[in-house]
Amino acid sequence: MDAVDLLTQDHRKVEAIFMQLQQEKGGQSQQLLAQLYRELSLHAMAEENIFYPALASNTAMSGQLIDAFKEHGEMKAILGELAALGNGPSGLSDRVTKLMKKVEHHVKDEEGKVFPAAREMLDKDRMQVLGQQIMEAKQMALPGVQNSLPAMELGMGGSASTTGPQTFA
């Protein structure tokens, strides 16, 4: 699978988690938040370390890449707020909604601007290589992301610590 297809697939996974969170009445919300944290962390790591650098040589992309990194920072801050709330319901819904809107905006920008530009810039072979690198990097990073899950994690192998890598879509 090429890089854009893989990253687009990640977007759909995150959208599905948000839909589940909106329908959730409590029981699974912490597990869904942990899944969201995991997916966003792995996705952002792949974009920031593999995909975006492959596009950075094109100066026409610099504004879009700067915006993407800024959006990642904003999403990291909201996820940090969610982690700080832990299992408390106070403010959780508002922050999830805020995060969802940020992610939706980011996805719209990427799928509408960045991904089409990437397809024009990079040939099919390069896109395939990047896709493979992304899959490998996500597999290698998964244990570290699992171990850095914040206190919102319920029995899925994460620690109660909020330390560790926090990179998000």
C-alpha cells in the first residue's frame, strides 16, 4: 500500500473511533480514548518522521507542512488535557469534540491539498517505499506507544503515566 493510501486508511480509523465515542454512554469510552491516543500517536509519528520529510524538498509545500505540524501540536495539547482528566467525566465531552474538530480540519487539509500534491511530486515507486517505511515504523513504535498511554488506559497494557512520546495526527 502506498503512503497516501495508508495515511488515508488511518484517517478513516480515527473517524470511526470518534463516531463510536459520540454514541458511547460511558462503559467503553476510556478504552476508545486509549485507542484514539494510540492511533493518533502512530499516525503522527509516521507523518512527522517519514511522510512530511519526503515532501519538504518542495518549497511549495512548506506552508502546508508548517500548518500540519502546528495542527499536530494543537491536537497534542488537547490529548494532554484529556489525559489529565483521567476517568473523570467533567469536561471530557467538550475536549473530545474539540479534538474531533481539529482532526477533521487536519484531515480535510491533508486529503484536499497535501495528499494530491504528494501524488504529483512523488512517483508510484517512491510512494510504495514510503508506505512500507510507515508500516514498519508503526510496528516498531507500537510497544513504546502502548507503554506511554496516559491514565485513560484501562487494562490494555499501558501505564498510568503521561510521560513518553506524545505525537498525534
